Amino acid sequence: MTRVAIIAAMAGELKPLVRGWEHERRDGVDVWRWRFDEGEWVATCAGAGQLAATRAFAEVEKDGAITSVISAGWVGALSEDYRPGRAYRITGVVDSQTGERFETAGVVASESEGMIEAHPSDKNKDVARMGHPVGDTAATFPRSQKRDLGHPIGGECLLVTNPKVADAAEKKRLAAAYGAGLVDMEAAAVARLAGMRGIPFYCFKGVSDAFSEDLPDFNRFITPNGQFQTARLLFFVLPRPWHWPALIRMGENSKQASQSLAECVFDFLDERGHIRKRNGYPNIKP
């Protein structure tokens, strides 16, 4: 049985993707699953940060081995080249805390089996191993892929995983230090866990906030276990109307990014919808 795990931080990132899937919450982790033929897609989120991503990964493994994993969710742009609301295919991830670099696997989607496989040229390569330099092996999409996934600048789309939400100053520092175009808080952990298990790692991210956006410090509203305290944020910004326009834009961009992300993941897993049609998918038009 093939099991594709989709690891995110927050439920809102996955909402358009998992509409109609079976859902349960256990040990503080949200888990959605949809079964097809002899396989299943499992999406999960446990909060922001690498420790939360590790908990989410572990929760999926409780029900069986994972054959491949996708890190998905919202990211901040580290360059004006990456547009809010758009989803991007990530080719490499760097951990800002350790300096480790991870490649995403080459891509071929098998419609007949409903699984993700490494590109034939990558089958004998450990493309997800720790410390592997980004850019040595290009990620490859199916030639029949039609959707524009926000093709990375210069053929490469590097994501840096940071231990905190990056403000404007931190974005500039990360862009200069790593040459990355996007920033998140979880992907490096997912890549590391995939490499330890020898399974393919893939990454799709949707941009929620532009490079130049001036936002409140979200770190003060994230608990030690990665939970975002929305109510506290609302109480903070209500008497500070100068934050409202940026937060409204971010909300709109995040919603659009989640939809774009869902479409990209579906195109990757089941490009023509054959698996979903064959198995009575509850939401064939994500």
C-alpha cells in the first residue's frame, strides 16, 4: 500500500486540499486521509516549527510506513520575484540553524498506481540525504504537466527554514546569507526525516506575504509547541489600525495561496484526476 504524507503547519494551509477527506484530531495533531485503490493520501498539521513538523510526521507513521512525503504550506517571500498568492515548486531546502541542505526528489506521478516516484535518472541517487548541496540534480516534472507552478528563478527555487517568523529585516538577512527566495519554519525537518528513512521528499509552498510587507511580530503569538494564538493577535491589532491593511492583504494572499497550493499538489499526485474519478473523490474540483 502506498502512503503519501503531506505535512503542513496549520489547518488553513490545507483547507482547499482536504475538503471532504476523513478527519480526526489525536494527540494535538490534525490528520486528514483519503483512501484510493490500494493507497492513501494523508495530510497532517501540528503547528509551526520543526518540532511540530516532527510530531506531525510521527503521527502519520503510527498508521504505517510512509512511501513519500510532501512539505506544504505558506511561506514568506525573500524577493520581489516571488508573488503572494502563488504556489512554487521547491528544488532545495536549507536549515538556517544547522546549515544542512536538502534536495527535493525528481518527479514523476504514476497515475495508474496513484503514487509518487523518483524520476528514473534519480532512482539510484539519495536525493534527500542530509548535507547534499542544492542544485546538483534538477527536479523534473512530468512533461505533460500543464499548470504553471511558478517556475523558480534561474531554474532553482531555494527555501530556507528559519526557527522564527521572519520580519522585514530578517528576510533581508536570510536572502543575503543563503540566496534563498522563500522562507518557512518546517520544511527542513520534513526533509531530514525523509532522508533518514530513505523516502522521496517533495516540497510545494504558497506565498502568503510579500518581501516588502510590514507585518506585526507574529512570534509573540506562537506558543512553545507551535500553536498560533489568533485571539491574542486580534486583541493586539484591534487598537493598532496601521496594521490592518497589511493583515487584510495577508489574509487574502493566504487564501489564494492555499488554493494554488491545493491545485499544484493535486496536479502532482493525480494530474488528470483519474485516481479521484475512479475512486469517487468527494471534491473532484479542488
